[in-house]
Amino acid sequence: MTEPNPYADGEYTWGPPPSPGPGPGATGAPGTPEYDFPNPTLIDGGSGSVPGYGHPGPNPGPGYGYPQSGAPYPVPTGGGGMPLVSIGDITVLNDSIITPSGTLPLRGAVWNATDMSRTEEKIPAYAIVLAIVFFLFCLVGLLFLLMKEKTTTGFIQASVTSGGKHHSTMIPATHPGAFQAVMGQVNYARSLSNM
């Protein structure tokens, strides 16, 4: 894209019109750059020692999205140690709580759990089919209508607030006792926060 159209006939019509004022490109001659670029290339008569687009200098600065400090990854500020309990994406250590929102202090943390799941009990489709088929044989098929199937859907929300920060997580409920299991973990985390 640095050359004018070779198929154009007659006058030079590529690029902005030449300016008659002082400065680069004032002559209006074809091939004279209209704009003064800060890094001239070898084609423009420059030395070529200045790095151009795509070629970093000797010490490239940090790029977008990379940590600006010397640490390659964020380091938790807590004392660390072995995880004591994990509730969804919340991990409780000896003296801190690690969440995707940041590290929270363990002492004085407020824990909450909300059951947003439901358990439905219904007659499965195969029981209805068996009841119809066996109804023809001495009414024994009606006993198949006593079959029930329980399905649990929804989530359990667990949240923690400490040190002016708040984080909540959603844990899928896969069975009717899922809320009691999460409440056991939350109660253990509460007891650790009160120590």
C-alpha cells in the first residue's frame, strides 16, 4: 500500500492532496511524504536503527494485561498453610480466606448460606406405561403408580463478608441433602472465624 495505483491514467490522484505551505511534502511532487513520521524507515532515507512497528527496543516495557510488579502471579497476603475447608470457590486457610475477589481476613468474617434449590417428587414416565400395560391384568398395574422419583434442581448460595470485601458463590444442588452438607461447611468456617 506504499505505491500509487499503477493502472491510474494521467494525473497523480493517490493520497491526500499536496499542501502548498511549508513543511514536508510542500513541493507536491509525487513520492514526497505528506506527513512527517517520527521514525523514518530505510526507504525514506533514515538510518533504520530506530525500532519500528513489531520490533521492540532493547528494553520493552510491560505490556497490557501483564503484572507490573516483579512477581509473576498475585501472591496471597495471608500466612498460607493447608486449606481447612473449601466452599465452592472460597478456600479457608489458617488465618485468611482466599476468593477470586481477593484475600479476606478470617477473623471476624460473616458467613451466610441460602438454599435456592427445590426437590420435586413425581411419577416417572415408565411407571405410567407399566401401569397401563398391567392394568389389563387383574388391576395389579395400579401399584406402579405408587412409584415416585425425587429430583433436586437449583443452587445453594454461600457468601462471606470480611475486611470490607464481599464474595458469594453458587454451589449446584445435586441431591436433597446438599444444603445440609454446605451448612456443615459454613458452620465450620464460622467457628474458625470466631477463634
